[in-house]
Amino acid sequence: MSAWPADFAARYRASGHWRGQTFGALLTSLAQAHGERTAVVGEGARWSFAELDERAHRLAAGFAALGIEPGERVVVQLPNVPEFLSVVFGLWRAGALPVFALPAHRSSELRHFAGHSAAAAIITVGEHERHDHATMVRAVADEVASVRDVLVVGSPEFDRLAATAPRELPDPDPSGVAFLQLSGGSTGLPKLIPRTHDDYLYSVRESARICGLRTDSVYLAALPVSHNFPLSSPGVLGALHAGAKTVLAPRPDADTVFGLIEAEGVTISGVVPPLAAAWVQAAARTDRDLSSLEVLLVGGAKCGRELAERIGPALGCRLQQVFGMAEGLVCYTRLDDPDELVLSTQGRPISLDDEIRLVNPDDPAASSADVVAPGEVGALLTRGPYTIRGYYNADDHNRTAFTEDGFYRTGDLVRRTATGHLEVVGRAKEQINRGGEKVAAEEVENHLMAHPGVLDAAVVAVPDPYLGERTCAYVVPAEGAAPTAAELRRFVRERGVAAFKVPDLVQVVAEFPVTGVGKTSKRELRAALAAVAEKG
Ligand code: AMP
Ligand code: DBH
């Protein structure tokens, strides 16, 4: 596993960034400080810090009794329910590593997460949004040899586990990996991101401060909480850290969310741009009282200037742009930044120790020394106290995804202002950003190419007024075959992938354009097709 070199680790400790505290120990101290205050509200439940602490203690003992060993991986696929927190803190206390799947993920992705991490167990819910997770997960468990247990929140078996008598378990190493987060990916299947207690807690603590969280703040989690943004920017963990209350929205639609804002006095939330746009529209005709809302974070995809300008007036709150990635680096506009910077940039890094290099955008292998002139657009490389040095068990991929001196190649094209704020202007990676949901072109192409009627496929982004981008799959049929768009979309869906990865558009073409001389690389091909798609 690629961890930080010793000299960097020593520096991050000496600076006080890494404090040697685990998430389990954090919850213990939060329960001591805020005992009977409300920690989390959701699904009709309302748990105090003390209650969350006790539930996590019981589950930790239950997981240990079940035979889950320190260091073992456990895939967690839970929607926005309070048990997400008791399960995850329970796993942390047992020394196990949650692997954070999204509720939208389906069998092919879960098989990959469980298989690649050699997970010992998978924890999910029964039915959610008309999908039977329990049945799906049991089928996945049958196919992945390492998986010994499937636990379904709400089942009698889970309830028994949750009632285990608590006992003290050894606190894991705070510099060790705490969990595996998912990347949106650009090549093949999503990569797993190893984050440590030390590094993640640093980003959570600083995020809570930068977003102005206080004990009387109320954070509303509108997006699925296993995603890095609502988990940590500042997210539910930032809210807990500040002793604030977290409200878990079961769905992110304006009706649901506005009701919760009014009922719970929500002060801060975070959304992707299409949701922000939907809330802005709905705010004009709601009779809910939204006056408690102070801050709305918008990120995951670029928030255009026009939308940015409408958020404050429509929702009566301050916009805070956030540009982050599960691999580490998170940038925020600051609450006291001049309006112009808040409207036109995606913020500046959390830490003075976040190293930023903007390098030659035309060279995918540019070194960290190949920097562009000030004010120019460059490919963003970053290194720092909470940015990983390598994906989990991915040596080959790591050689291209990181520079020799340990910078992560984000694949984002950005410009930097004199104030150090970054403006995201584009992307070099082979990914479609569908309103904040990331789709790796190659992953979808591989699914399409598994169809016997498909000779070749290339997936590109097409502009979309609502989502920013949608996916378009160009497909060359195999000889004698004539697959239809509807058939191919159904085929991809039935292979068990998240619905947001099913191509929005499918264009069956006789052949791909030849871009240059000789053999066309997939990269050039995608660029040529994207140019065609852009023209409409
Ligand atoms: P992931 O690596 O899957 O966590 O996705 C992180 C990526 O999302 C970044 O590298 C960006 O491409 C994109 N992203 C996140 N926030 C923003 C934002 N505010 N503006 C533009 N792109 C963003
Ligand atoms: O898109 C992201 O991955 C993201 C966006 C905002 C993120 O990981 C984050 C904040 O922490």
C-alpha cells in the first residue's frame, strides 16, 4: 500500500494536522462533551450523542462476536438512515474498514467492491426506493468467496447484533487505513481509495471550521451520505465533530427537504448543481419557512455563474462553492470571501500544506515541474496531508494516476486566481460528470461491448441544460447485427449497474470517424465524437 513517505508524515504530525485520534475515540469524546444533545435525526428516529455512542459500542462488540477481525473490509450499502452512523462507527471501533457503496450501485459494482477488497461481509437494507437490496446483496455474496456474512439493517439478525453487550475493543492505529472510499473512476471499474483516521479527521475538522459549524448548527444531508461530499465536506462527520445536529433527508427533492428545513431549523446543507437549481425554482412557490438556512454548499460538478447568482436571493442563504474529490483535496470558497470570488471560483484548498501544481494540459504524463504560466489553464496535480498517494491494490494504475513525486493527477483543468482560488474550466479525464454523478467512459464501454451485437463502443459527454452533461454511447454493430438503442440501454441496465451509468443516448453508427493518421486511440476517438456531439 502506498502511504505517505516518512518525512511528509512527520511534517503533517508536527504541524498538528494528524493528531493520532481514531473515529471511535472521537465519538467517545463527543458523547462526553454533548451527551444528551441531538446528534442525528432520520426515519422517525432521534438519537443523542450518547445514544449513537452506545449503539456504536454495541454493534462493534456484535461485529467482533460475529468474527469480523480488525483490518477486514466490510462493504456498507446504506441509504440516509441513522443506522449508517451506528454501523460505520461500530465497524471503526471493531477495527474493520467500511467500503462505501452508494445506494444506486447494483450487483456488478458491488461484486467489484467486495471482490477487489476481499470483503468479509456486506451490510445493506431490505427494500429501498423499490429495489430489493437484500436479495441483490445475497446473490453477490454467493459469488464472492471472501464474503461470510450479509447483514440487513432492520432484520431480526441485525437487531440481535445491535443488542450485543458492549465491551472495550482495542483502538485501531490512527495512522492506519480507516475505510475505502470510491472514486468516480475514469478507467474501467471504480478505484478504491484508502483513507486513514489521521488524514480524514484532519479534513473533517478543518471543513467544519471553514463552513462555520457550531454546536447550534443543523446540517441537512440531502445527498446519499456514503458519498465523500455529504460525508465529510463538512457533511455528517463535520456536523458530529462540531457537536451539531444532523438531519438525514430520505430524498433530496424540494418538497421533502423544505419540510425538514422548516421542522428542524436546518442552517446548512450541501447539494450538486442540478439539485440547487431545483431548490431555487421550488423556493419561489413554497410556503415553507426557509429562514433558518444560512449556508448552501454547492459542488460535485461546476456550478455555473448564473445558477450561483440565483442561490443567495432565492434561498436566503450564503452560497459556498466546494470542489472536492474522494482522493483527498477539497477546496471551499470562504464565508468571508468577496462575492465575486464566491460566484466565479470553486474555492481554495483547505490546507496551506495542500500543494497545487497546474501543469501542461496537453501532456497526460506531465511532471509536477512542467507548470504553466500564472493565470493559464493547467492540469491540476495535488499532494498534501489528506490526499492519497495511491489507490488500494492498484499498482499498475497508480503509476499513471500519480506522479513520481507523489502528486495525484486529478484530471481536472483549472485556472488559479492571484488569491489562490481555483476555477474549474474543464476535464482531461475520460469521465462524464452527470450532475455530480461520475461515469467512467471505459466502464460503460466494457458493458456495451459485452453485447454480442456490438463490435465497438465509445462513450462521451454531451451538454445538457439540466445535468450539465449526459452520456452518449456511440456504437458500431457487429457484422450482421442491428441492436437498437432501447435494447442496448436495457442490456447495460440488466448487467446490474447504477442507473446513472446507463447511457442517456445511444447512437448506432456504421463506423467511427478516423481522426488522425493510422490507428486511432480511444482517447482521440472520444475527443472526435465529443466534438460531433457538441455540435448537436
Ligand atoms: P471523485 O474523484 O469521484 O471523488 O470526483 C471528484 C471530481 O468531481 C473532481 O475531480 C472534479 O472532476 C469533480 N468536481 C467536484 N466538485 C466540483 C466542482 N465544484 N466543480 C467542478 N468539478 C467538480
Ligand atoms: O465530487 C466529489 O467527489 C466531491 C465534491 C465536493 C467531494 O468528494 C467532496 C466535496 O468532498
